[in-house]
Amino acid sequence: MKIYTKTGDQGTTSLLGGKRIPKSDLRIDAYGTIDELNSFVGLVRDQEVNSKRSEVLKEIQDRLFTIGADLATVPGKDKVKKPDLHEEDVELLENEMDKMEALLPPLTAFILPGGNQSVSFCHVARTVCRRAERIVVELASYEPVSDLVIQYLNRLSDFLFVLGRSMSQELGAEEVTWKPRI
């Protein structure tokens, strides 16, 4: 199978279901940002500090592919075979956050991203997740988008924040709090 098809040379691409749309379409931006997020989650998963969380992070990557497939499907084409997102996927994120937070000191201030390169990768993933969420919410104002997709992205950005804090603690990195000038 060849990777290149030449069908996108004129600036359009096909959605699942066959409809061709411009590559600049908001729907393409949405699932392209999900793909970017998935790459950053892979980078976070590859960090040694996350070896014991590798399976959870892989599960998240699988769900991001599910979300990408959902966003890449022509709205209303219910007969297109694609994986589904479930409430349990959101619950997994919540349960994992609860486990990590039980081991963390209470949050009393905003935290500046950084402290260790691995932690910084996690914060980049979190901010890409927030951007993906914003784009998907905007898309939902024009076309149908699953509420569960938006909920999952919202919870995933929270998960990535808590994960960054856990990574900081495990790596012995200082959490630098923001001290605003007044």
C-alpha cells in the first residue's frame, strides 16, 4: 500500500463516509490537533518516570484515536464503522487522577510549568489537550459533536495536570508556584 494517494494535492481531504472537504476545515483542525496531542502523550509515555503508567497512557492514546475517528466521520453517517467512546473511559481518567492526588500535597497556588524536562513534556501535552478541547467545542457550535468527546478532552487535560504534579514529586523536581506581582 502506498502512503501517498495524490488525492489531497488540491487542498482537500476525505472524511470517513466519503465527503471531501478543505484541509483548512475546522473539523480537520480538530482531529489534526487530536493527532498532535496523541504524539505528545506518546512522548510523555516514553518518559522513564512513567514506566508504571505506560498501559494507562497507551489506553489514552487508543481513546484519542477513537476520538480522531469520530471527528473524521461525516456527521450523520451512522453506518460508518468506527470505535466508540464510553463513559468508562472518562471514569478511568477520574480514577487515575484520584489515585495520584491521594499522594500529592494539596494545591494552594498556580504552578508554573517545568521543573524537569519530563514534566515539561507533560505540560505541553496538557496545553495541546486544552487547545484540542477549544477547537472541538467550536466545531460543536456548527456541527454535531459527541458530548462525551468534549467531556473526555476536558477530563484528560485535568489528568495531564495531575500527572505532571505526580511526575514532579516522583522525580524530586520542585513545583514552582506562581507569585503574581501586585
